[in-house]
Amino acid sequence: MQETAPIQDDPYFEVRSALVRRINQDRATAGLDPVGLDALASQVGDRHCQEMAGRGYLSHWNLQGLLPYHRYHFAGGCDHVQENLSRTTVLSSQPNPISAEPQAVLRPLLEAHQRYVDEQPPLDGHRRNVLDPAHTHVGIGLAVVGGEFTMAEEFVNRYVKLAAFPELLPRGPVVVEGRLLHSGFGPFYCAVFYEGWPVLRDVDALDRTYAYQDMAGDVCARVPPWGMSFRPGNQRFRFNVPVEPRGPGYYHLVLWVRQPVRATPYQPSIGASQVDTKDGVPCAGWVFRRD
């Protein structure tokens, strides 16, 4: 776990750090490793919180119909992200009943997080996200607009460093290559989901949304571990993904890793035909466009 550099001139850096410390207290109580504060994920969360507070809604989708992994990808990230959101509204005759001062924001930020960890099964998705052992980093987003306070926890799984991809879906196979950042892990599975174009949503439609799926759509490519080349010595991997195009729109590539490496079949064997992704960690993604 490694903290990234703070956002330049970020007045909320200490506030974000305080929430990360609280998150890590909760994770330590559950016997989990800590997460580091991530600057990029915080910036992505800030932008979404600003839109939600400014327009008065709460949703994992934004007005352009983009989900957390879309927004993180288009900001330059390629790790896997999972989002917690909260909104507080204060009705008042005053134009700005909620203070935007950092120390004033800390209390509602911590209270929103406490509501997550106080959730009870089966309605405890936010709590399970906080306590997911696969997370390595988290971005803390927040915004105050008038009587609206919104916050976001953007949990990140950072296990690989990928070589650059093109923005457009290639005509031939997609080449995936990179290296593992954590020893003992290896590439495990890759899939591409065809999503089509995102659907614009107004505030009323956004307020009717709830949970989201980040691996939805028509699966148009799969690569099992025995279709991958991996060298544990230098942690590098490479493989081709033969995508079957479905039409114009977005194509979401997701990569899973797994530990231990010795338990992953990188050589084909008799009867090996399926891979169960519950044994892996979703750790990277990319959104291609096909016009």
C-alpha cells in the first residue's frame, strides 16, 4: 500500500486523509490490510460529487450515463474501482447552510462513512465494499453546494501496470501486456463486455437508480489463464484478446489476477474449459470505443 501525492493545493487533503485513517481502522479491526489515499480517484470522485450536489441527485450514474469505471477510465485510470456514495440535504432559508470549510466538512464525511459500516446484511453493500480485502487504495471525493453535501469513496484494486491501449477498438485482437505489482499474483482471466453507447439521464431518472454492475453487457471475448503468457521471474505478462465486435458503442475490458501463481493453470490440460472468477481479483479495465 502506498499513498499517492496530494492533489496540488488541495484544501481537503487532511480531511481526506482523516477519512482514510478511519477506513483503515475499520479494515484493521476486520484483519485487513490498509488502503492508501489515491489522488486520481479523489479527483474523479470530486467531479461526480460536484455534479450531484449542484444538480441535487444521488446516483452511481452521471448525467452522461457514465458509471464509476467509465469516469475513472476517461480521467486516465485503468485500475478496477468500486464506489460508495452519500448525500446530505439541509433545508434552510439561508443560501449556504452547509459550510465548505475543511474542518466543517470532516464531521459529515465521517458520519456518512459510519452509516456504511453500520449496515446489516443483506443490505450491506457499502460495508462490504469498505471491507473488501482486494482493495489497495481509495479516493475520497466531496462537494458542498448550498444545502447539498455529497461524498464518494472510490475504492481501487491496483495490482498491475498495463501497457497503453488505443482509444478505438482494434480491428484485430487486443494486445494486453504489462507487469504485476504484487509478488505471488499472476494474470487469471480477461473478458470484454459490449455495452453500446451510454444513455443520457435527467435528474429524475438518476434519482430512481440504485446499485450498478460494472461487468454487464454482452460478453464478446474471453481469455483463460492457459491463453496467457506469464513470467513470474519478472512479473510480466502478455496475451491477445480476440474480440467479436457487436456494434458501435463502448467495449469494457476487465482483467482478473489470482494468488497463488502455482495454482493457476498456464498450460492447457485435459478437461480445463471454465474459469470461476470468484477465485480472482478484478484489478484492471479499459473502455474502448467503436464508432
